[in-house]
Amino acid sequence: MKNDLEPFFNPKGVAIVGASTNPAKLSYGIVRNLSQFGYKGKIYPVNPSAEKIMNLKCFPAIQAVPDPLDLAILILPAPAIPQLLEDCGKRGIKAATIISGGFREIGTNGLALENECLRIAKTFQMRVIGPNCVGTMNMGNGLDTTFIQGMPSIGGIGFISQSGAVCGGIVDHVVKKNIGFSHLISLGNEADVNETDMIEYLGQDQQTRVIAVYVESIRDGRRFLEVGKEVGRIKPIIILKAGRTSSGAKAVSSHTGSLAGSQAAYSTAFRQAGMIEVNSLEEMLNIALVLDLSPVPKGNRVAIITNAGGPAALASDHLADNNIILAELSSTTKQELRERLNPSAQVENPIDMLGGAGADEYEFALKEVLMDPEVDIAVPILVPQALVNPAEVANAIVNQVNHAKKPVITCFMGLESIVEAREILVDNKIPMLDYPEKLGRPIGSLFQRIENPDEITTIEKTTRILFDNKKIAAWFKKFDHQEVMGEYETRSLFDAMGIPVVAGDFAPDLKTAQQIAERIRYPVVLKIVSPQILHKSEIKGVALNIGDEKELNTAWNSIAKQIQAKNSNAHILGFMVEKMARPGLEVVIGMKRDPNFGAMLMFGSGGIFVELFKDVAFRFAPINRNDAMEMINETHAKQLLNGFRGQPMADVDALIDNLLRLNELVIENPKIEEIEINPLVMYPLGQGVLALDGRMILS
């Protein structure tokens, strides 16, 4: 347990500095909330102009507050906060929450003030939440240092948010739906304590079974990735990133750079840490509710019990989208259902008991499917009818769930008529969702926990590739003065790395080109070499399948003339003359260095269509063989590599070997900002790969 964060959630005494006697003030709301939800520690309002607030004795300054005291809530204007922090430090307080705004979020002056607060906190070894936050809640002991109206019931969901407003909306929502939380944590500007600290804390908290996180940015990406992996092995982490449409850093050369934008980096980090990324707060809450209240199933086979066919069809579609299948009910189960249900009922899965089905039918059908060894998860769906009482159906479900070890996730459509049913189900730890098309992600996320959590985010040692370091060092010494490099420069680096490159050489003039072509033998390829041109095919700077010297001369002159006409600023150094490679499957491997998370490796379908199809997968270095294989399996290219429609199997081992070579290169050489091999041609099993083109940017 991170002991330095413990006072934020289990303090023996809390001082509210800036507490007001005015019920309309936020600071009064904090005193009220601390007093009304069962918190047993001491509460000390600090206000030199008042004697009492809500029958609590006021103190003139933090120095006058008696022990026990280990948490201070600061809610005075921003300019007063640095002195208050210093007073807290001298008083011996090790945890402070700054509710006040007026810091980083308002600009340069506010940032300077925030940095001063951080400096003071470090001087006294004090941890700080905020500034510009709404505080924290611990449902287990009734601690509420926020001014939010209401407190969720006790449950297993720990919620972390960089936005205080999101916290307020979430509380109002979950209180209405009776969804239980362990903690609610507003972080604000994160001058000190950040989301990674809190994920680590909740990962060790016994009350928290699921961690839900709302973030707008992550500052220390590497630590976030490491902590996320560790905690994700123990309990699920659900994450919602705002600002997903941000364009991020603009690529300056490679396809990898243009595809590896800021959101791709965040999503890659979330996936690599084993987190569940969602697109909305509603989706986050639904998944958290199911993961909190449901046991882990043994498989992914679902039985749907319903009184309406349409909702069951919608649920089936969305379950299938999340790798959940409809169970094939046993003949015994179908026979029992056929004998007891309406003669017109559908006893195949989904089990449609028709509109008049009541509590007795639901209880019987649920009992049968839970006993069926072919069923792993049961999903009762109810559409309220005039003659059916949803609360009675809820009680019937409870009767069976109390005897079952399989997950039961319910869907009661509607609003007004299902309020009591919702209370019954959630009080009995049975998750209830309100639309059938919302069942897929939560149940799919539950299914992901079937595997041993250690296997979900297994942390293995990176497979090390040995290079000829002298060759690599010599290459960097030769080209260190350049920032942007194309195939002419990179092919010698790839060769030093042990990546096979197509036979060929650089020709500064036509006579040299003729000599190279004779040496490597026709047919050959001619490629323009210019510092101003990296995407050669886009400006027709490539001539393929040149069969003899006459064709070579024609292509040389034609390309040079055409390039000068299109781009008079292009300085043509010469041409690459290369052996025409035999055809194979074209893929791309590359890396872009993200400023937050580090080197982000890419694999995908290659060639000229890489940005059109965007069939790519990413991982942050360092990676191992399992990571590389996962990258391949996430793309549609996997089907082609595995011998699509009778084609030969590709040499996947050679592809993985070269991904690991690239991984090693970018780890050992942080000056590389971007690098790409496109296309990397893959040949049948045992025949390896061949790099046909490359580009790179150095910082």
C-alpha cells in the first residue's frame, strides 16, 4: 500500500481551511458532506471569523488545530494557497487537497503559482491532490471531502477522474441507479498526485475490485504503462480518454509517423497495459458494474431468456461482435422448457417465452439454463408488459442467482416501471442494463477475464538481438549530420542490423547506373535519390522492370526531367539501381517515438496503400516475441500471412525476427525519431523477407 496516499482516504482528522458559514458556499458543502455520511474521524473547520459551523468548533488557523490531524482541505483563493501549504507543512500534515482553482488552467501566472505549491509540498514531503479539483470520497468509511451532492452506495468500483465535473455527474447518475463505489477521486491539475499513483493505490485496496479512469492527458507515459500492467494482472482497469480526435504531432515523412498519432499512442498504451478502453461514460459504468458484481465465467456461451424477440436479436448481434456465442442448449433443457412454457414459446436459444411470460416462467427458465452444462452465462431480458410486474420478475431472478455460480446479467428495458426491479437486482449484486445492444461490451469484457489475469498482461523479458555494434556506430557517425534519410542512407543501416536488403547500389550518374545494372543483372529498378523526395512513387520517381541498357537510359532521363518539372527545388543526387525483386506479400514495419510513452513500433499491410487501408497494429518498445505475434494477429494481413485461399504460408518467424531487430535498434538509439521499412516483402515459409525501401528521421 502506498502509505503516503493513505491519509487522503483514511485520515484520523480533517481540517477544512477556508470553511464558510454560508450554506451557499462550496466550502460549507464540504463540511456538510464530511458530517453526514458516517465519517468517524475528527472534523476541524478553519475560519478566523467564525466560532462554529454546523455545531463544529472553528479554529482561527491551521496551527491552532489539535491532533489527530493528517489531511487538510484547502479552499481559499489561489494566491493564498502557497502560504497555507507552508503552514500545513510546519504543522506536520502530510496530505493536502487543493480544491481552489486559478492555477495552471488559467495560464502562465497560474502555472507559476502551481509550481510554487509543488515546491513547498516537496520541501515538507507532503502529497497534494489538485489543485482545481473537487476532492475525494471513500464509501467504506463515509469520508467525503467534496462538495458534490450525494454519495454512492458501497461497492467495488474505484473511480478516478481528472475532471471534477465528470465526478459530479457520475455521482448523481450512480446514486439514482444504486451502483456501488469504493472510492471516487478527483485529481484536477495533477500538480503532484496523478492517475498512475491512484491506479497503483486502488490496485492494492481490498475494497476495490474494478478501477475506472477518466483521463484527458497522461504525463509520465512510461510509468503509467508499467503500473497499468502490474495492476491489470490483479484487477480490471477501464479507461476513457477524452480528446480522441486530436491530431497530435504531425508526421513529417513516414507512413508510420502519420498513422502513429497521439490517440494511436494512447490506445496502444491502454491495450498493452491490459486495460479496457471505452468510448463513453455510460459504457464505462456498464462494464464496471458487470465486472464488479459478476463471477468470472468458465466460457463464452450465453443463454438469452426473453419475453420479446426483437431485443433478443439485438442482444445476439452485439454479443457476437464481442466474441460471445449463443449456447447450444442440451436436449434435456429444451425438453424441460417445452413441457413447462407456453406451447408457442421458442425453446431454442434465445428462449422467447412470449409477451405474457411472468415471474414464474422467468424463474423456471433461468433455473434450467443455469443447470445446463452447455451454458456459461445467462441473460434474462424483460420488456415491461401491462400484466407483468418487473419487481416480481426481479425477485424470481434473485431466487435462482442465489443458488448459482454462473454470471447472470439482466436487461430490463424501460424507465419508470423498472425502478423497483433495479433496486432489487443491484441490492442482490446482479447487474442490470437497460438496452440489449449495451450487453455486448460488458459481457465481452467479463469473458476476457476467463484467462488467468497473469496471462492477459504477462510481462516477459524482451528477446535481445545481437548487432554488429561497430557497423551500427560507423553508420551513425557517417550520417549523424543528417536529419531526414531515405533508402540511399538507410539500406546500409538495415544491412548492418541483419535485415536483408535488395541487391543494388547508388549511381550518381548514368554511366555508374549502367555498370551497376550489368553487375546485378537485368531486370532492374530505378529510384530517384533526393533529400527533398521521400515518397518516390507518389511523384513517379520509380521505374520498374527495366530490361536492358536502352530502357535504363530512357528511364533515367525521363524521371529526371519529370522531377525537375514538378519540383524545381528538388536536388537530385542520383538514382538507386536495384535488382527487380521477385513478388511477395508486402508489409510495413516501423517506429515513431511518442514524446510521452516512448518508441511505438508498427506492423501492418504495406506498399503504397498503407495509409489508405490503415491495417496496422502498434506496441511500445521493448517488445518480445509474444508482443510481435499479437501485433500480427491484430491485422487483416494475418490472413494473407497464414495462406489465404491456397496461397503459401509466409515466413512469419522471419518477420518477427526483423520486428525484434527494429525494436532493439530504437531502444539503443534514442536519436531515431521515426524509421520505416516499406515495403518489407515476405516470402513463403523458410524463404525470409527482403527490405525494398526505407526512410528515417533523426532528432
